[in-house]
Amino acid sequence: MSIMLKSNASSSEADRLSDAELLGQMNVMVFAGLETTTAAVGRTLYMLVKHPDIQERLRALP
Ligand code: HEM
């Protein structure tokens, strides 16, 4: 988001996003990033609980 804001600030007036458009982009980032990451972490932990042998192999990794 900070990259987007910095890039937008240094863009030409014709290319620059309005505040409402910036807010929309931030909404997408938060929405797309939150549920996917939660589901991925939750599913990974669930599978590791179901397969303690795999946990052991992961712990043994250097
Ligand atoms: C484990 C975590 C994540 C998974 C499994 C995941 C999965 C996906 C998938 C399958 C797509 C669609 C790709 C396509 O078909 O074009 C996608 C798109 C997208 N993801 Fe994620 N994502 C994850 C994390 C994140 C995070 C942390 C962010 C933002 C901080 C994010 C932002 C986006 C955005 C903005 C798109 C749309 C990209 C575009 O088409 O321009 N995602 N993600």
C-alpha cells in the first residue's frame, strides 16, 4: 500500500488515482489478503495436527 501511495503521489495528474479510487484499491488488498491467508494458515495447521509424523519430519529439517 505504501508503494502504491508513493507511486501515485509521483504520477502525472492524468494518471493519478483519486482518494476514492485509492481507498477502493486498499479495500481490495485487505479483502483479498485476509481470508486467503487465514484459510491457508488454518488448513496447514489442521493438516499438521492430523499428521504428526509430518510434523516430526518438519521439525527435523535443518
Ligand atoms: C495464502 C494466501 C493467499 C492465497 C492462497 C491467495 C490466492 C489468490 C488467488 C488464487 C488469486 C487469483 C489469481 C488469478 O486467478 O488471477 C489471487 C489474486 C489476488 N490476490 Fe491473493 N492470495 C493470498 C494472499 C494474498 C495477499 C496477502 C494479498 C494482499 C496483500 C493478496 C492480494 C491479491 C490480489 C490483489 C489479487 C488480484 C490480482 C489481480 O488479478 O490483479 N493475496 N490470490
